[in-house]
Amino acid sequence: MALFKKRTVGRPGEWFYCLEHQKVEEGPECPAKNRFGPYTSRAEAERAMETARERDLQWENDPRWHDPDDTRAED
């Protein structure tokens, strides 16, 4: 008996953004490795790539995730 069942049908109201097909899906139509989500609304899933870019930018500028600047003198 499997510990985890593979869910093949989405729950109503769950939205995903498929990275492979670049489209919004209700329920997980594509494999998890190819999608962002779940989101609570279609509109939220539609802006998944924009949200990812914003979060990447926040992470890149967060000093808690980076070493201090290297202070070596340049030759």
C-alpha cells in the first residue's frame, strides 16, 4: 500500500501555471516539475511569472541571503 497517493485530478478552485505550455490550468494537468501553484484564483495564476520575477529580485537584494561584499583590493 502506497503512503502517498498520486493526485491526478485537481480540487475545484485550485489554479496552476504550466511552465511548459505557458498557460493557466484549473487543477494539476501537467506534472509538478512543470508548474507553479496552487493559486487561489485564475488571476493570481496568470501573473505567476511576474510574481516569480518579483520574488527573485527581493531575494537577490536581501542581505540575509548573501555574504558581505568582498573587500579585497583590486590589482
